[in-house]
Amino acid sequence: MRHMALMAILIISLLATGCQSTPRGAAGSPPIFDGIGAYGRPISTASPDAQRYFNQGLTWAYGFNYDEAIRSFRQAGALDPACAMADWGVALCNGPHINRPEMTGDQSKQAWAAIQEALTKANSATPVEKDLIVALSKRYAEAPPAIRRGLDEAYAAAMRDLWAKYPADADVGTLFAESLMDLQPWDLWTQDGKPKGLTLEIVATLERTIELRPDNPGALHLYIHAVEASPHPERARVAADRLRLLVPASGHLTHMPGHIYARIGEWAEASEANVRAIASDKAYRAISPRQGFYRVYMAHNRHFLAWTSMMEGRYEAARRAAREMLAEMPKEMSKEEAAFVDVLNMIEMDVLKRFGKWDAMLDIPQPAEIFPVSRALWRYSRGLALAARGDVAAAEAERTLFEQAAGQVSPEAAVGNNTAKDILQIARHMLAGEIAYRKGEIDAAARELLAGVTIEDTLKYDEPPDWMQPVRHTLAAIYTQKKMYAQAVPMYEHDLAKWKDNGWSLFGKAKAQSAAGEKQKAAETQRRFEQAWRRADTKIHASCLCVAAE
């Protein structure tokens, strides 16, 4: 990749400068972070320090670190008590967002108090500031309703009016686009790549905003989210490249280009984006011990690195990322974000499954009772490992225990953007298919795995995908082993259309093509595989190591 030759120099540079996020500011006040970038929005204040803290708060907000943003906005208000936009920022960051559409009771109180304070100071603000404050006031209520959809729609409508009124204001455009995204979080594109609802308006708004301010980290961030699930994620390649080193203090913004690099098959670039993000997180954590909800994003960076390393064939890097992700989680996070941690508990097991480490899988202890989804998937994974080792009877016993554990999972439970029910159903078909395969019942195995593929194809977009190892990798490997090349090759091609240049499918496709006598095509696919696998530490014999080596 074009950036890889400079990677070591860039990482060293980040660690030596911006990524350290060296704090500046008065004792007892929030730090001014080196590496926060140069982006800012001039506001009505006579205090240069208040302006500096406001700029920092806005950048943290654009990077989804709302707790840190609130600290900066509050400090701006402390330095200039008449600054209406400082209160606006506090109100903004207590609101809903695409990764947490609902507000807690405390957030509702904080947002309401802050926006009321901003309204009392709005007469001394500029016209656009006053308009932003009034628009944001539509988002909150002193006694918020149980379903807040109407409030969010009112805010989005007000922001649409502001975008029409201030079409050259990049922040107004960014905030407007985000208000629309909050109305349909993670639901912008259909499974067949058609835009849904407000998607086209979101995309057009962000593209115009980036034209106005190519360095706007919020617009770049949101644009990646807006098009990553589209049929053409490459349209955000320029935004990803621009964002990769723009705000080195922000682990999340540093990580975000990885969403696009993964979607366009640049797996090494995706991994390195998360390596840089993790370095940023380490420096940030040393300075700011109160990470709040941002801990979710810090864990997400290691989760993402585990996934992209799996796609690169890098077992050691993938397992290390999974283990360090759990090791770095504060103990209280298991209670505060139990549903999120429940999913993450299984990432190491996913890595071991991907690389065929059956004995190590069986050594993983059972998750605690507060994690019902991972307890069920733990049983599934054990069954898969036992079947792969040839112990079909033990695998059948685990299959029974899996069904018992799955029955304990709430119908409302989620795995990322999908229901736990769908994820467990895929696991059910995978385990049944693997057991049937080990029994020599190939037709039955294919039926089960095809059923798993069908469900997997209906899953909502998420990154990493909520089912991390494509079922097609297993089924196509079985087809290849059974000399069913006409079925295997199209299955690999379908997978490569979704996960471009992933080495697992390239290896499987080359093997099937070669066995089918398509030597020239096989050689070209093999060349692509070797490029995809250039950093791998693992040799493979099939696209799923659950298939017996020949």
C-alpha cells in the first residue's frame, strides 16, 4: 500500500508529538491536548482561552468523545461565563447520537439545563450562534417523553432550515447531517445497496460540507459512516486519507479511516489505522482517567484490529488485540455496559476458531452468568472445536448444551446492530453443518450451511461484522474438497464482492480454480492471494480450517 512504506516513521512521529496528547492548561482545569488538531470555529468570546477550549470541545464532539468534549465546553464557560456557545456545546454533547440513540435521565437534565442557560445568553451571540441555540432547544424537553422521536425530528427540521439559511457554514452542514443520521442510526442502505430514507440528503450535505471545509473532522467522520455500507465505499477514500492523521489525539477519529480501508480490501491499511488509534488511546488514557462511554470506542479499536488481522492471516496480532481488549476494560464496565461486553467476550474465541486453534478454544473458560449471549456462543464454539478434532459425540453433547444456553438469551438481546436471535441461529446452522460434515453427511452439511448463509446475508451492516467469519468460507471449502468446483467458485466470488481481496476467499478460489483445470485464472487469483497474505504468519490449507486437511 502506498502508505505502508512510511508507517514506521509516521507512528514514531505520532508517539513523539500529537499522539502523546501532552496536557496544557491551568492546574485543576481540563488539559489542552497536543494533537487535537487545528480545527476551530470562532465564537462570541473575548477570552482566547475560552475560544481554545471551545475549539477542543467541538473537535472531541466530532470524534464522539462527548465526556471529554463536555469538560472542554464547561471550561470555556468557566473562563467566559457570558459565552452562550459553551452552554450550547454542553447541551449538544448530552444528546443522543448514532451509537446511543436514547438519553439517560441525567443526560436529559443536563441537556435541558445547559440549553436553557444558552438561551438566556443568546442575545449577546451572533445571529448564527443564536439560531444554533434555538434549533438545539427543539431537541430537549424539561420532562422528555418516553419516545423522543418527535424531539429529534424537530431538531433535524430546525437544522434543515439553518442549512438553507447558512449554506456556506460547514459546521451547520455537519450538524444538520448528523441530526438526520440520528433519525436512522446504522440504517442508511438496503441489503442490495439502495439508499434508505434520508440517506441521499445526508450524503449530499456532507459532500458539500467537505467542499467548504476539507479539514472539518466531523464532516469527514460522518461521511465515512454515511457511505461505508453503500455499494461504493471507495468514494470516501479521500476523506479517509485526509482524516488518518488529522486529529492524532483522538483515537476514534484516527481509527475511522479503517472503516473504508477494510471495505475496499486494503486490510493492512485498516489494521494500521487501528494500531495508531490504540497508541492514541493509550496516551489519552494516561492523561484522562475518566473516559466514560468513550471506553466503548477504545475497545472497538482493538476489536477492529482483531478482525482486520484475521483477514490478513495474522494470528498473533489478532489474538493479542482480542486479549488486550478485555484486559484493558475497567471492571465496572462489565456492569455499566454489560450487553456490549457480552459480545466482546467472544472475540478471542472467534480468533481461535478462524485459525483452527481447537485445543486453545477448549481451554477458554466459560463466561460469567451476566453474559448470556457469550455463554451460548461459548458452547457453540466448543462444539465446533470438538467436531473439528473428530470427536462427534462430544460435539453433539455440546450442541445440546448450546441449545440450553441459547434458550436463556432474552429475545430483546442484541449483538452489535443485529439481534442475538439471528446470530445464534447462524451458530446453530454452523454447528449442525460441521457435525454433519464430520459424519460424512455432505448434503445435510450443505443444507445447514446454506441456511446460515441466508441468515448472514440479511444481517444489518456493522463493523466489524457481527458474524465475523463468513459462513461461505466454510461451505465453499467443503464444496472444493468434494470436487464441487462449480458451486465453490461463485461462492468465493460472492464473498470477495462483499469483502474485497480477503485472503481466505482468494486462497479458496485459487484452489478451486486450479483443481477445476482453470490454471491461468488460478494463477492470477493466487497472485492476489499472495499480496493479501504478505504480512501473514499462518499457512492455510482451506478457506475454513474447520475443513479437514487433505
